[in-house]
Amino acid sequence: MDLSNIFDMLKNPQALRAQAEEMQKKMSAIHATGQAGGGMVKITLSGTMELLECYISPELSEFKDIPLLQDLIRAAHHNAAEKVKEAIQNEFAGSLSGFGPGMPFGNLPGMAV
């Protein structure tokens, strides 16, 4: 994307705002579930990285190794976050490809630009 396209976009703030709102809706609609411990811990995140669901298997309710349980939760969250980033990349690959680092949306975590 060259500078003239960016300036054209900035000339029409309503269209830019509408496009940003549409992207936000699409990102909110993305859901991804990550898991750890063979599915004993599952985390579901939205495309905006909002935690939607946290499942811990009943088998772990009497689990005494709290640090290991914490690691499983972190691993499931990381797995879900990677899936969200991949889904965002797939959803917006064409529309964000011209943005570089430092430009809007160009520095989303995990985005290859």
C-alpha cells in the first residue's frame, strides 16, 4: 500500500471508521479453543483476545500440584492465542497485507507483514 492510498483513506474518516468497525465485528466473531494436558484444560478466546470460556476437567479438581495446573492453564491459553492469531491472519490477509510495522494493524501480535 503506498502513501497515496493511505491519504485517500484519511480523507474519508466515516468510511475508515466503518471499515474499522467491520473489522472489529469480524475479530469479535472469531473464536478459538486451545487445550493442554490432553484436553484436561481448555481455553476459548475471541478474536479480540477476550477469555470466553475456561474448562478444567473434574479430574483436576483434587489436583495437588498447583504449579503444574497453572502451567496447563497458561499452555492452553497460549495455544488458543496462537489459533486466534492464525485465524486473524487468514481473515484479513488481503486487507492488511499493505500495512507495515508502525501503521494501523501492522503490528498485531503474530502478524507476518
